[in-house]
Amino acid sequence: MDKLVYTAASGLKAHLASQAAIANNMANVSTIGFRADRVVFERLSLQSAGFDTRTSASAEVADADRKPGALQQTGRALDIAIPGDSWLAVQATDGSEAYTRRGDLQIAPSGVLQTGDGFPVIGAGGPITLPPVQSITISNDGTISIVPVGGDPRSPQIIDTLKLASPKGTQTVKGTDNLLHVKGGGVLPADLDTRIESGTLEGSNVNMTQALVDMIENQRAYEVQANLMKSAKELDESSASLMRLPA
């Protein structure tokens, strides 16, 4: 009986994790460069008391859907899109190097070049900091050129180069910060062959119709697990009543 309860409980937990991932995807359907959470169900075998092996289903957000999102022309100098499977290197909140597809770059009041969600962009020598600029351009190889305030527009200055990296051949996972991380730590090597598109943004790759279908299917599966838990309780009560001694 305890096996049935354990299976039902672990199934409920798995579908709750799946529902949270689907809800997060739907909430980010308009987020620039967002890659949908991908929930992976797997089976776990646990040893109990040295003799009882229990098998249950579990789920976790293991990675992101790597399909690209739709491209949109903006004409803005700081908007970039990265074709293929390369990613833009940024500094995560813990100071480590992580990667994003979000290309709506901004210049913070401190001069730090950052993504639209506030992560500093990494160049050849670390996070990129810019002086006050009159104009800025980003070439297709990621080179950042500026005309300082009061400078000569005919003589732009090269400041740094965006670090673009490809995860091919490296095990990477999507973190709760919506950034790509190297599993176990470390950094990805720079991909010098990648060419970006300036004045363009990549949208979210969330398919809203599919997300709604997934949510309905997940809710139905959750109800099945809840009914299984209820059946286990009823069977347990029936067994207990048979064990009662007559008065």
C-alpha cells in the first residue's frame, strides 16, 4: 500500500513542477530572447530498509528548448540578434560567466553595457564599460565602436568586442535566472565565426497554443494522480477495518 501512496505522491510532485515550468513559459511569451523551459520526466529507484525497491516518476526543469525565436527588425543600434546556436556572454548575479540570447542591450547610468534584464555584457576583458557616447555601433563580428560626446563622427573608437560563445560539445543547462550555464562550472570558448545582426531582436520561442495544450494535459494527469492517492487512502481504510477485532 505504501508503494501506491509513494507513486501517487511523487507523481503529484512531478506534475506540479511541470505546471510551474509551463506557467513560466507562458509568462515569458513576450520576453526578448527567452527559451522555453523543458521539463524532463525520469524514473527513480530508491532503496528502502535494505530490501524494498520503490520506483517513481519525477520531473525537473533540465534545460531549455533550443529552437530559435522569430526575428524582428528594430533599427536600434544596440539591438542585436545572434543567428545559429551561439549565445552572448554575460555576468550572472554570482559573478560567474553565463550566456543569454537576449539582445536588447542598454547602457546603464554607470556606463556598464547590459542586457534588458540587467546582466552586464562580457567582452574580451570582462564586463564592458563605456564612456559617455554620442553614437554607438556594433558590427557583425561583435566589435563595439563609439563616438564619444564631443568627438569626431568620422573617427569612431573601438572599445571592445562582444564575447559570443557556442555550447556545442559542452554540457550546458538553463538556470532559474533564465541564463545558460556550463554544467559543473566553467566557461564556453569564444566563437569567432559567429556573425550577429544589428538592429534586430530575437523574440521568445514559446508557442502559446502548445503551452495551453500542455497545461490542460498536465492538469488532467495531475487529477489522475490525485485520484490514485484517494484510492490508496480508501484501500488503506478498508484494510484497517478488516483488522479490527469485534467488540
